[in-house]
Amino acid sequence: MGEPISLADSSTVPTRYWRALDDGRLQCDVCPRACKLHEGQRGVCFVRGRIDDQVVSTTYGRSSGYCLDPIEKKPLNHFLPGSSVLSFGTAGCNLACRFCQNWDISKSKEIDSLADAAPPERIAQAASELGARSVAFTYNDPVIFLEYAIDTAIACRELGIRSVAVTAGYVSDEARRDLFAEMDAANVDLKAFTDDFYRHTAMGRLEPVLETVEYLVTETTTWVELTTLLIPGHNDSDAELDRMTRWVVEHLGTDVPMHFTAFHPDFRMLDVPPTPPATLKRARRIAMANGVGYAYTGNVHDRDGDTTTCPQCATAVVERDWYTISRYHLDDRGNCRSCGAAIPGRYDGPAGTWGARRQPVKLSAGNVAIRR
């Protein structure tokens, strides 16, 4: 904190998640960091700051870019399988992960570089025109651009477009309730299962994240999947994976899918080797042994780790090759075609055929253009 803030343009909007302190500072309450701000200061996220005795958001309506992705890339394997999702983010982040693989966006302080601008209604319209079933708030955490994400989700709902939050879940109680009231699905990044990892590697705390995922699963209708990026020597021990997956089953149940994905050296952890595929398979075995019904591996080729299996008859109901569905054995409601058992998730008709395509998109006032 402490850098001056200029808020003269239309991307600046007031927020409601703050309070005045006795010492004259304003406390931002959107997340557990509770940044305490003097006039002109930004929070740790760099995109929420104090001006004219209020806390404002500085990236409303501005994006680091738009892209049509497969929904499986979020990753969400039990939400509108095979469909496309219009993805976008802004800049900044309220965590400071040393291993961040989107660090050029999440650590950006160049707000002026957010050249792609669109109001919420334009994003919803673009998703509809492009045939996307949903819009994802991703690349950086929607918690810090919460007002923009909420307004966009509301605009999307009016056109029958679903909304997806890809988040670390580091959010305060009031903001959490407002944000996820508008989300149809969320993938929450459960970065590790020790507070030491969160404090020293992500610069946060574990408990608020656990509170978020438990709230989502037990008190909302938002579909939830979890992702853990396994970093060799940091969060991949048998003991930690055992504790994590036991907690998931005890607090969230057996139906919340877990994704164990491979790390590659990036940002400030260039000295750590990539995750061996065997580590991901080991994590998946531990999860399933502890009762997790749907455990997947990511960022590697692994046929078993990409497959959804019916828990009742053991039929492979969805087989994938990375983001491409090669076999789909569910009916339109997500029931196994062999035995009729319901596979937990959100299903609406047959699987889509978007596959693994990734298409950058340019939005403008009058049209949508696919970038080549």
C-alpha cells in the first residue's frame, strides 16, 4: 500500500465493502486482508483504493482480454460439459502467490494497459452472439472486481447465460454472499492445506478459504469444484493430501470434484521442478481412498485421471483427452445411461462439441471479432 491513485476515468466506481476507522483511515472489507487506507492509497490488490473519503474500484468495465475457452479448462468437468465459455479478467490480485502462472495479469499495476473495455450488458450480448453457454471471471480473482462481476452475471442471466467464478476464495463474509449469489458455478483454488504455505507462499491464510468452500457447498446452489496445483516439495506430501481430502469429504461430502494439476516453474519459483505425473496420480489415489467421488488430474495426459466414472455401475460415463470429450454416456439430465444413477453436477441437454479450441475475442461497441 501507499502508491498514489488517480481515479478520474469512467472505470472508477464506488464500493460498499469498507468502514471508517477511528484513526481516520478507511478499511477495505472485501477480503480478509482488511487494507487500511489513507487518502490516495491503493490496497494490496492495487485495484481498490481510497479517493474522496470512500473506497472505490478502479477497473470496472475494463479487461485484460477476452477468450472463448472450453469449460473444462476452468477446470469444471461437471458443469455444462463440452460447452464454450467466454473468459475474461482485469488486473491485480489480493494474494501474492510466488508460483502464480498468470502473474503478468494478477501482479500487473498497469491499469492503463486494460485496453479491452465493455459494460456488463455488452459482455452478456457477446457471449450470446458467440454461442457461449457461460461467462467466466478468471485470469485474476473476481473478488477484487466484484462489482463488475456481479453486474455482468446479472446481465448474463437475463440472456440465459450462466456465470462462473474462478477464484482463490479469499473473500470476506458479506462480499462472499453477494458475489456467489450471482454465480452458477465456481472453481475454488485450494492452494494447500497448511497455514504455513498460505502465509509464506501465497501471502494469505488458509481458514478464510475453507470458510468460503464450506459456505458455497452447504449454503448456496452454486456448483463447486476444487483445484490444487501440486508443487514438488511444498504441498504434495502424502500426509497433507490425506488431511486435505479427508477434510473435503467430512465438510463438503463425496460429490465435490477435486482437480490435482501440474505445476511448471514460473514467476518467483523458477527453481522448483515441474510436477511429475506420478505425483498427480498419487494425489488422485489418496483422494479416492478417502472417499472423494470424483478426482481428476490436470496439465498432463492421463486417461484415467480425465475420466468420470459412474459410482454405481463403474461405467466410464465421460472420457476426455485433455479438454476434448471422446465418449459421453450421460443423458440430458446427467444420469448414467447404463444404470440411471445421477452424476452430480449441472447438466442441460447433450454434451457440447467445443473441444479444446481457444479463441481470443475482441469486443467493440458494434460487433464481436475472433482474433487470429
